[in-house]
Amino acid sequence: MQVKRFNNYSGWLGINKQSGISSAKIVYKIKKMINIKKVGHAGTLDPLATGVLPIALGEATKTIKYAMHSYKSYEFDISWGIATETEDLEGKVISSSSIRPTKIEITNALPKFIGKIRQKPPLYSAIKIDGIRSYKLARKSIKIDIPERDVFIKSFKLLKEIDENKARFVVECSKGVYIRSLARDLALYLNTFGHISYLKRLSVGSFLYKDAILLADLANLVDKATISEVI
């Protein structure tokens, strides 16, 4: 019987995740690309989201739980007046409103969402209900109620109003914060609806988006046997 040999790399990579691929798929691709047995990530990004995805290789996977507790920062757009079932661009529209918040109203509302707050995760999330992922139940139209939980928002700023229907924000937060829920709740506080139409993770602890590498670039390093340069 032939025994498959694996590489013994150990360390961390910051991957620049592109839109349209799941975090789990990236882990799978890296595992095959590098021919390594243990690969994991420090915090799921939704398929439509972009940004830095910290990847642990080999023995470094034992430290994932510590990296998960680091502060994270995100840049994102809220599109006003429309609520979707997934709270992002993927879901069907479930509610709408003609109300559009002003810049002053938005700015005045942000302090209400800084510090320790209560947040209800999206129905379409990886939260487990009786051992089953919430999104799997939601896809089957099974009615579920996800309890609120305490999360911490370190900072929350309005970067710019793109137009009357959309605004861009940046937030720094603790583990467990759902940006889709934050967008939903801010919109509701402003007497309208809202959903995420763009999301980029800028940092996870010391892992920065500006330093992250594309999956294709990682493949080139593997081909050149120079992957150790980025681990």
C-alpha cells in the first residue's frame, strides 16, 4: 500500500480572499496545493465578502483559537431601504422602505452601537441550532429563533455617503460580531431597512489586508518552492 507523504510546513498565511469563494473552499484548495494535512482558518468570511483570511498550517492550527479572539476590522457598505432574507446581496427582498437617513442622523446613531451591545445573528449563518447550522434550516424554510448575545464594538465610523441609497462604514469589533446584523440593526434604528452590499475585512489582529496574498500568488510560490517566504 502506498503511503501518501505530506509536507511539514507550520505557520500562518494571510490570504487575500476574493468574492465568490467560501472560506472552507480556500482551506481545501490550500490543503491540496501545498499537500499538507492540517489547514484551518481564523474566522469565516461570507462567500461574497473579500479581505484578509488568516490561514494556519500544520502545528500552527493548534493556535487558531487564540487568533480567533483578536479584534477584527471591516469596511462595508449599507444599502438603505431594502431588507433581504440573507441580509446581503444574495437573498431575496423581504421588506422595503422609502426612508433614507441623512448624514447627521447616521452620525448621531453610531454611538448607540459602540461598546457592549446585544446582537441577534442572521438566520443565514453558521450558528448551530440543536446541532444543525442555522443556514441549513433557513434554506428549508424551517422557522427558527436565534437568541441575542453580547458582542463588543470598539469603534464604528461613517467613512462617506456614496449616494442617498448607500453609505460606507468602517468598524473594529470583537469575535462573534456579524456585520450583516450590525447593518440591519443600524438601519432599523434609523427607521428604515438595510443590507450589506459590499464587505471587506481589513484586519484580524496583526494580519492585515494590505499584506495578504492572493491564492493564485500562493500557487506560484508553491511552484517555485518559495512558499516559506510568506509563512
